Amino acid sequence: TIAAICAAVEAGQISRHRIRASLARIRQAKARACISTQTTQTNELDRLYNNLGNVASLQVDREITINSLRIHQPSPLVIDRDRPCINLLIVDDQLTCTEFLSPRAAAVAIPTKLGYPCIIADRHSLPHMQLDRLDRSSPVILQIFSRGNPFRGSAAMHEQIGKAIAALIEQDSLVAIAVYGSPYNLEGIIPLLPPNVPWVFSYSQLPVAQLAVMQSLGLSPSAN
């Protein structure tokens, strides 16, 4: 996202030269895609997509994603093998989250490989979840995917997330939290968390960001 790129540039993690070079490649590719004949247009569009997805561009995207993460990890995340976690994901709407969530997405696939059952809730189902009835012996990793702004019509969703976090903290189940998308949500969540609970924030919700978040929390199939 633009905010992530700006943060990485201001922090000196991505040089302005690299950004300008990437923009130049994209502009050149787009210009070549505007040839009039249908055949040439098809060929140039193929080149456009190849340029946008080439190794250099993907590497820059990955670096921006990793360098723009916000991480709070007071101590390494240690999970008892005999107490598999519940992987609880909260999204704005389950019917419109397929762009970034699927069985192969890192936020789902990595916990699944570790044997953690996955539960997905959205603004429609979250108010009806009885989190206090979850198995108290099972720790919970909470992942929140939301683009909502609590100041622009998403206050109800933000309130629901706050209640869910409070319930998990009350039963001493919350072991880690990941927030993807809106920094407004993060700022509302941080005050609710005990200082010993690790959290990671990513501006992006896409698979490359999910993998970076999972790795930042120390979650990988080899960790179990």
C-alpha cells in the first residue's frame, strides 16, 4: 500500500532510487501496451504483466511488506504441543474475503499444518459467537483482516472485535494477535492487550504479508 511504501522510504529501508526505477519500468510497460493492433496489444499486455511480476518487482514488494511490519514481541511465542492453538480469523465479510484468504493462504495453511483448527468469523457471525465457551485449555491465535475505519461507519465491527479480545483475555486464552489492513483498528486494539501478548501489524492482507506475519510470530511447520 502507499502508506507502507512511504513508511519504508522514510525509515530508509527502501531507497527512493528503487521506487523510481520500479515506477519507470511500470510506465514503460504500460506505454508499450497501448499499441493499436489487437495482436500487438495482446503481446504487449503479456509483457506488461511479466514486468509487473518480475523477480525484481516481487522482491521490492516483499521488502516493503517486511520492512513496514509493526511488531511487538516481548518474548518468543512458545506453544505447548499438547495444547494445539485455535486459529481464529475475523474478517469484514466471509463472502468477499477470497481475494486474500483461501486454504492455501499462509494465515490458514501454516496454522493448519501445525494442527491448529481454523475458525472464521465476520461482522455477521461474530456477535453470535460464544467465545467464553471455547475450550479454555486451547490457546487462541487471533488474526484480524479489516479495512474498516472505526470513524467511518465501522464502529460496530470495531466494538465487536474489542469484545472478542476482552473475552479471550478474560479466560487467559489469547497468546498472539495479528492485524492486517487498517492502522485505525490497530490503534484501538493495542490498549486492550496485556503487555506480554505479542502482536504484529501489516498494512497488506495479501499472502506475502501473511507469510511475513506468521514468520514474525515464529510460526512455521518446523516449529511444532
